[in-house]
Amino acid sequence: MKSCPNCENIGWYIITNSRGEPEQEKCEFCYTEPDSVFNVVNDLNKTISQLQEENARLSKIYREELTELQNTHKELNTLKSAAGILGSVKSDRKAESSRANGRLGGRPKSK
Ligand SMILES: [Zn+2]
């Protein structure tokens, strides 16, 4: 990586124009030298924004998948409690038939 001999690695510097006024001049070294600090930093910033975009894209997908999972979880819980209600109905019925059986003298006795 090469630090710029002309500017503060920012891609421009101040010159005095023909009218004696200060003017911004584009720095050739910064732009044309592939290994200049300016270019390396710019490339890194590009990579960083690409990664941030990728991160945002993936976060969106994960959020959607998480919502789907949470919905599935809710459905499962609904099914579980429905199954629980059915289960208790079943055991009520069992208990009732067991009581009826008891009134009839219990299990049929084998000889
Ligand atoms: Zn420069």
C-alpha cells in the first residue's frame, strides 16, 4: 500500500489557479495507483457496503423464516391443546364406563 506523496490520501489537494485563487485538484496518484491508500480504502469501503447489503438481505430471510417457525410453533400448541381436550374427553368416557361397570358388579369373573 502506497501513501500519496501529493495529498492526505483523500484523492484531491488544493492548488492555486491562474487567478491566484485556491482550487481543488483531483489527485492523479491516488486515482491511478492501484495500491494507493486512497484506492485500497475505497475498495475496503465497497467491500464493507457489499457485506452490509448481504447482511441486510440475510437478516430479512432469517426474520421471515423465524416468523414462519413461530407460526408453526403456535399451530403445534393449538393442536396439542386440542389433543389434550380430546384426551380428557376420552378419559371422562372411560371413567363413566368404568363406573357403569362397577355398578354391574365389576369385571366378569371367570370360573
Ligand atoms: Zn493523492
